[in-house]
Amino acid sequence: MFIEVWEWSMISAMKFQGTDLKVEMMGLYFAGNWIVTSYVYYRGNSYTFTNPILMNNKFDKVGNIEGDKRLFHGTINGQNVHLEVKCEGLANQFITLEREGLTDITTSLKGKCIATDHYRVQTYSSQGSVLLERKTLL
């Protein structure tokens, strides 16, 4: 069975100041819901959250334009990790990668993220390139 995906959103932040934290979140919009998976490397350990039935991951904002920015907000909640990831990029710094039929893929490597560890009550700022990407219906 083939499922056509019309919308998806992605955060990829591989470097944060003062920590070894790496975060990737990918969400697909299907049947009226965002199905989100994630990968986290933090404090020397890898965590993979790929079972959507467990609902460990959530997207609150998926590239929404507010003012002059695109916002991406997600939460990862597992036994050893509870992270809130808020990312943004200037809307005019996103470029169109591809237009395919009724969809548009936009991306930026100039995003920035703030990640909050709710278990340890620590906040980290991204460093370097952050990939933010969104595929939407036109």
C-alpha cells in the first residue's frame, strides 16, 4: 500500500552550546494528525522515539509564519528525556527546494533553536547551522 504524504515538517539541530545535545524531529501530517518521530543524543546516550502509538513526540508549530519568522516547536517526552525544542528562522531566509504538483518544499540552514531539558531544568541554545524544513500544500 502506498501512502502519499502531502505535508511534513523537520527540525535538525546538531550542535548546542555547553552540551553534547543533538535533536532531529520529523513529522508527517496524516489523517488529521501530526505523526512525529525523533532522535536525540544527549549526555552520552542515544534515544530514538519512532513508535507513534506511544505518543512521545508532539509538534505544536510546524513552520507557521508569524510576523517575519517561521516557527517550529516540538516536545520529546520519554523515560530519560523530556525536551522542549523551539526553533525559528526568518521567513525570507527560507528557499524553495522543490515545487511538486500541489506541494512546496521550503528549507533554511539559518535557523536557531532553544532546547529546554525539563528533567534537569536546563536550557541550551543552538550553535551553527540548524536545518528547518516544511512541505506544504499550495
